[in-house]
Amino acid sequence: MTGSAKSLERIVRRLGQVEDDIRQNQLEDAAHVRRTQRFMQTMVAALAVVALVNLYFVGELAHEIGLLVRNMDRGVVHLEQMGDRMSGMQLHFDSIGESAGRLPIVVDQMMSISAGMQDIERDLGGIRGRTQQMSEHVAEMDGDVENMTHAFREVNGKLVHIRHSMGQMSNVVP
């Protein structure tokens, strides 16, 4: 074999190695592309799940808001009914007032009842004042009892001290 045949054979072998390296890189790239596609599919699926969950909660929130609005509508209807009833009651009160104005005896009795209520209020005010005075006296007595308790404790402490001293005095001096 000549030198050029050896060179040509080396080039062919080198090209074979390059070709094998290219095939290997293509296989690795294809595996990388598959992993990337799987990752992207997983991410899209996860985002779809999050979007569905979010949509579910938004639907629940919309349902709760609908219930709240219906309840508020019912409340408004009740308030309107109460307003109508109050208007009716006002008419009855006006009618009663007119009837009472026509009956002087009822008016006199109402004035008498009002005066009696004022007397009761005055009496209750006096009772409140007396109750306050009694509370002050009880507080004063409580303080006196506390002072007496303190004095008895002092006397008790002195008696204990005297008993101890007496015990010391009874000891025989050697």
C-alpha cells in the first residue's frame, strides 16, 4: 500500500467516525427533544388543570354571589312590606289620636297616668340615690372590717411573740 492509499483509508475511517458521532448526536438530540416535548405537554396539562380548578372556584363564587343577591332582594321586599305596614300603623295611630282628642275623659286619664309615671320616676330617682348611699356605707364598713382584721393580725403576731418570749424565759439558765 502506498502512502496515498493509507491516507485515503485514514480519511475514510475518520469520516466513518464523524458519521458515527453525528448519528450519536442526532440520537441524543432526538431524546432531548422528546424529553422537552414531554415536559411541555406536562406543563400545558398542569396549566389546564389549574385553569379548570380556577374556573370551578369562580363558578362557585358566582353561585354564592347569586344567592347573596337573591337574599338581599328578599330583604328589600321584607323592608318594603314593613314600610307599608308602618304606614298603615301610622294611619291607625293618627285615627286613635283623633278619637282620643274627641274623648276628654281619656285625655284626662292619660294626663293622670302621665303624672303617676313622673311620680314613679321621681321615686325611682330617690331609690337610686339611697342605693348609692348604701353602697358607700357598705364600702366604708368593708374598709373598717379590713382595718379590724389588720389590727387582729397585729395582736395575734404580738401574742405569738409574747408566747415565744415566755418560752425563752422559762428556760433554765445554766
